[in-house]
Amino acid sequence: MSGRDACGPLWCEPENVIRFVPNADMMRQLPNLISCLRIALVAPLVALLLQGDFETALWIGVAAGLSDALDGFLARHFGWRSRLGSLLDPAADKLLLVAAYLCLAQIGHIAWVLALLVLARDVVIVLGALAYRGVVGEFEARPSLWSKATTLGQILFVLLVLASHAFAFHWQQRGYAWIVAALTVISGADYIVRWGLRARNALHARRTPQ
């Protein structure tokens, strides 16, 4: 009796079942998919903040932070890096953070000055990247240590603000806000100086005869 004849109806796979096995190219897109899911969280996060549902907004923020760490780990550990991923990942971070800061300022839980500072830094970065690409050419986005520290500080600040309103505890928000503001200004200035010098050197190299 063959193996197919010996198996019973409860454990034999039907002949017309199509197995879905993800290939390597599909798996490489997993970090990009996670970034897209983070971008999709912007709308519900805004709605929850404006409705005052801080606990649910907090869990969305935590999920977004964990997914950010996950897609970064996958990209580094398995080498699943791509040009699209280098754009989607920071875009997701910026959209979520700017949306959170503007909403929290709108409902009076953080100062407008801080929210506009966060927005201004990201606008400068985006416009600078567009200008660099238009004048110099393609580039690979590599965040500096200042940029990474600023993003981490901004995320922790938002999570602490949400947690303090969700669970009614007090903390030194004003002092932390000053730290976030300082990091935001420093990283913005660092971005302008570094990429300005890089653009100048690239243009100078083009004009210099070989």
C-alpha cells in the first residue's frame, strides 16, 4: 500500500491545496511592510488623541516603537536593506512623531513651541534631502548619533506624556521637554552642517578637473 493510500482523511492534504511559501525576495520586503503599517497607524493615533483616549493611543505608540525596532533588526540582521526601506522607515517615524506632537499641542498637553520645533526640524530635513538630490544627486540616508538620540528622546517624551494622562501620574515634563527641545535643535543644526559640507565637497569634486 502506498503512503498516499495508507493515510486517512483527517491527516492527508487534499491534492488541490496550493501551498504558499514566501521566497527570499518577498521576505526582503518585510521591513518595508512593517514601515507601511506604522504609517497606517498615523490616522488612528490622531483620532484617539483628539478624542482623549490616551491609553489606547499609548498602546499604539508602544506598538509603533516596537515595530520600528523590529524592522530595523530584520534589515540589519538579514541584510534586508533597500532604497525604499531607507525612505519608508524615517518617513514613518517622522509622520507618527509630528502627528503626535501637533495633536498633543492642540489639546493643550504640550507647548506649541516644542511641537513646532519638532515639525520645523523634520521640514528642514525633508527639504534638505530634496535639495541635495536635485543639486548633487542620489544619496544614502544615514542618521547621525545626534539624530538617533533625538528620535529616541522624542518618542520617549510622547510615551511618557500619554502614560501620565492614561494612568494619572506626575513627572517632570517641563525638564524633559527642554531636553527634547535641545536635542531637536542640535540634531537639526548637525544635519544642516554635515549635509551642507557634503554637498559643497561633492560639487567641488565635480568642478575639479581629473
